[in-house]
Amino acid sequence: MLTTLRHAARHEAAHVRVAQFFGLPVERVEVHPDGSGLTVVGGAWATDADALFKSAVIAAAGVMYDRLNRVMGADHEADRAAVEKFRQAFREAAGREMDDPFEAAGKLLNYGFVYGDVFDRIVAALESRRVLTGTEIEAAVRGVQPAVESMRRTLAAQYGEAYADEWAARQPPPK
């Protein structure tokens, strides 16, 4: 059970951290002993193309976490269904296909933004409490400042200075 709960906590923490990357508030995250879980993101369900893409990347984050960490046997049906829902809405809103949200989530995971002290604290809080509100997530990570400048440099190298500056401006100040 601990392994299943730990996996669920890490899978859901990946969703949380990608939502945080996009500057979106996480309203609630929960994990269950059977390995299932749920992350509820506020502000992510707008209908413009940019918001739909971000929503798809957030939904893809758990699947990509599992793939990159070679987690076998995880049920990704809900995540994949959510990604498909956002792809369809994107097609209707933008009149074209979106970039691959799984690839985008994989890049965020590979560049290390998701992992670190903040990720570990979210996982530990989920393992012990199983349900966290947005306020409880903030309390669990209070005092931990992600390496914003390091991540900004990584994003600048990959996506350009303008994108990196926009991302850095959305990051909360140190507490």
C-alpha cells in the first residue's frame, strides 16, 4: 500500500507542479490507497487556445511522470481522456491541432522544474494527509523558494528570453 500511495502522491504532485509552472492555482489534490488520485486546478478551464493547451499539459503531466520514471501498470484513462477533451476543445477554438501536450509535459519534467524540495514536500504532505487544499499546499511548501533564476535560464535557452521573462514574472516572491 505504501508504494501505491507514494506513487499516487508523486503522480499527483507532477500535476500540481506543472499547474504551478503555468501560474494556475491548485484548488485541491487527493490520493487514495488504491493508487488513484485527483488534482483540481482553478482557472485552467478557460476556452481560449492558450488555456486549453496549458490544461492539456497539466493533464498529461502525471502520465509523463510515470513514463519517465518507468512506473508500470498505472491507470492513465482519466488523464488521457482529459487530454483528449482539451485537444478537441482546442481544435474547435483554434481551428488547428495543438502541439503535443505529452511532449510539453515531458520537457518540463526533464528540465527538472517539477522536482526538488517543493515537489518532495507536496508528496510528503499527500502521503500523510491524502487530501490537500490549495492553502494546505502553500503551507506545505512555505519557505521553499524554487530555483527561479536557474529555471529561467533553462527556459531562455529552450524557448527564448521573452518566454523565460514572462514565466519568471509569474513566480511568487520568496516568503
